[in-house]
Amino acid sequence: MFKKLNNIGDCGIVCDFGEEVNRETNSNVIKLFHHVREEVLKGSLNGILNYTPSYNKLIINFDLEKINSSQIIDFLKSVDFSKLNLSQNSKKWTIPVCYDFEMDLENMSKTLKMNKDEIINIHLNTNFFVYMVGFIPGHPFMGDLNSKLFLNRLKTPRVTIPAGSVGIVEKFCNIYPYKSPGGWNIIGRTPAKLFDKKNETSPCLLSPGDSVKFKSISKEEFEKLANE
Amino acid sequence: MSNYFFEVLRPGINTTFQDKGRFHMQHLGVTPGGCMDLDSFSIANALVGNPLNEGVLEFAYQGPLLKLIKGRAKIAITGSVIFQIIKSNKEVISGKDNRTYDLDEGDQIDILATQQSAYGYMALEGGFDIKPFCKSVSTLSRAEIGPNEGQKIKINNKINIRVNSKNKKNFSAKVPKKNKTKIRVLKGSQFDYFSKESQKDFLSKEYKISNLTDRMGMRLEGTVMKNIVNTNIRSEGITKGAIQVPADGQPIILLTDYPTIGGYPKIANVTSVDYNFLIQKTPGEKIFFELIQLREAEQLYKEHLNSISEIVKNIKEIN
């Protein structure tokens, strides 16, 4: 259940679920996100343009020509949270990753006082939960990593990181869908396409609320999958 | 597909296909995008008799030079734009915005510059023959999404058009030019993160639009905002027109191609009524912010939409 509802600008509403960032809070955000999305796709909430879940908030953007803040707030207040379901809309994924493409394991190993294989094993054995997707198309923010792997961002972000790079910061893991600048600690690379514009019905691989496990692959397997 | 088309002889600085935007995808990281100035966009389509969400060409500062290789076309240019039509017999017609023109085979349309504004639009009767992605023809070049492989228009590109215009009538719209420096805002989610003095400064001191301004954001230069709580927040969904303040204290207004989530505190949000006006401001211009309340912003936007409908209703045939 959200704690606060506020307008952001004259065509946005923020549903704030509180300051704590954990799976339980985020699951509630995502339940509401699924509900709003379904209502919009059914056509019962005309004028809503976007619904963006993040760790602890759901932001709803709307067309002020068709609907306004108070109508959306009335709708949100009428939602019965006990009836919302998370699992039916969430998928489970196994994503291949080749750790040979790491860029930071050496330094991480020193900082964390752990050998590379231990770091890789923790990553492989984590059941990740997709907290949110965004910033650029298809970019997932996943958690939670064991606190033993807690690391900050790189002091100086890299100018370019290849598409598919898998990075970690604090308790989170991400995958860069595009070649881009970035400051996360890179531990490997996936051949999976996070955003595929050729697949118009479902261009984005991961959605908020999905679960992810990584599977280690060799360089040869990487090349084979990348060329498929 | 028809075989009528333009050839791009000069692409201009930032010429892209755009419509109202691509919605229901922000949770996947896809920003809505669309035309920066939705008012000029609607008027352009109305002039050529298109549905108001038909895709148009948007250009910034210097526009494209296009040659109609095959077919006959009716176009309208909106915004505040200097352009000319070079007929195939070398006759040059100096163009006026907010009216339609007929182009015959071999004619060129030379969009020289936007005048004291950033964005202009060219609509085409019957529309451009372009392929939508997820129900929109808006181009998001940083993710390579949209028509033309998601890229800006390039030299020698072929721009296909749907119909060979038969309509001999031309139309014009009366669009009042606005010139003001005050941008009305609503309080942002983290307004209270800033010191009382900074709040006062924000709503009274002038801010200059910097060169670091594009479809994604507008960086401002002015009195530094002092954050007394935290210069980072948990990343959260973004709304068009949000004014965020990173650690350096200089505000950035997030524009149409905004990143879908962001982690900087937001001091304010630009009202819908002033957004289309704001984005036409160019680097070096100065603006002031004025705080208003939600109900007033909603009322002002309603009045604004009515004024655009009036402009569209009053489109007249040119005799």
C-alpha cells in the first residue's frame, strides 16, 4: 500500500511507498503498476500515457487534455491492494553470461579480498529480482546481491562500455543494452538482446517484477549466441 | 508504397520524423519523445488537412533542403521559420510560415533557419510514407528507434510520400507570436530539499539557457541552488518538464526525450501551458520562474488548448 500520493507537475502523479528499498516494497509498487497498466490497456482509464515503477515509487503520466490529477488520485485510492497479484504477470529468465569479458574483476578481487571465482559464484547463485527498467530502453536494475559484494561506482566512469556488459554496484546488478558510458563494475557480458526493435510486440526482454538467474557460458558459446 | 519522394540535398542540424510520441513504454525505458512543440505540430497537420497526430518533419535551427523528385506535394511549415521555395524554373518564392504551399516535380524547399526560436515543423498533405515502431513514428535517435532506422535525416536520404497532391487550394492560419520570459512552474517533489534562500532565489532570479541544450534537456546557468538535505535521491520515474538540480546546484529542465528514470532532486516542474513556449527558447536567452498552484495550471492549460482549437478552426482558404 502506498504511503503518499502527490502530483508532480500538472500531468503526473507519484505514488510513494516509503523510503525503504527492499523486495517487499518494490513488489507492492509492481503490483500496482500491473494493475494500472491492465486497467489502461482494458480502456477503463482513458488519458493515462505511462506508468513507471522504480524502487519505491510508481509515477503515472497522463494527458491533461483527457484526465486530471484528482481523477487519478480517486482511482488510486479505490484500489484494493489485497486483490492484487504479482506472480501471474512476472516471468522467470535464465540469462547467459560470459565472465571472460569482465573488466573489473581484478580490482574487485583486491577491494573485496575475495578471489574472482568466489565473486562469480555469488553472482551465479543469486536469484535476481527486476526492481525497475529504465533510463534507456531495456536497461534493468536487479537485486539483491549478497552484501559481501558491496561495491561503489567506479571513481571515473568509462567513456564506453560494450552492449551486453553486466555490471554491479552496491546490492544491484545491471546489463547495458547499448554501447554507452557507465560507472558500474563490469564482471561479464551477455549475448542476449535486452532491447530488440525487430520484435515489435515485445521488444524489451525484461520487465519490472521478473526474476533472473545467470548462466555461465564460454567465449565460443557467446560468439555462437551473439551471431544467432 | 507510392513512388513519390523527396531527396535530401542538405539534412539540417537535427531533422527527425516526429508525432505526438510513443506511450505505454516508459516502464521499459522507452521515453515518449515526440514533437518538442506540440502546438506548432498540430497546426502544421491541420493546415494540410491531416489527422492531428500524423508524422511530420521536425527541424532545429538550420532545417533541411529537400528536392521533390517525383510527385506533387502540399506542405505547411510552422513555428517561426525562414524558408524559400525554389521552383524548377529557378524562380524563388520567399516562404511564410503557417500557410500551405504546393510543390511541383523538381521544386526544392529550402528551410534556412528557425527565427528566434529552436524548432520548426513541416507537414505534408497525406503524410510521409514512414513505418511506425510501437504505434509511433517518433524518432529517438539515442536508442535508434523510429523511422529512418531511428536516425536523424541524412544527405541523399529518400523521403517517400504517400499521395500525389491533387488539391489546388491553399490555406493559412493566424498564429499569434508570444514573447515572454516568465515560465510558470509547480513545486517539485523535493522542493523542500533546498534552503529557503535558494527557493526564493529560484523564483526571483533570472536563469540563462546554456548551450548544453537538446531534445533531452535544457541546462540553465544562474544562482546556485543550495541543497540542504541530499543531492541524490532514489532513482524514480521522470515527467516531462521536471526541473532537477544535480550536486553543482545548476538546474536542468528535462525535455521531451527525457531519460525515463533519474536520481536528482526536483525543485519544480514546468506547467503544460508554458512547456511548448519554453522549448522554443534558444541558448543565451533568459527566463524567470513563477510558482503557481495545480488548479490554476490545469485551468490555464484548458484555456491554452482552446486557443489552439480556435487557431485550427479559423484556418482560412487563401484567395
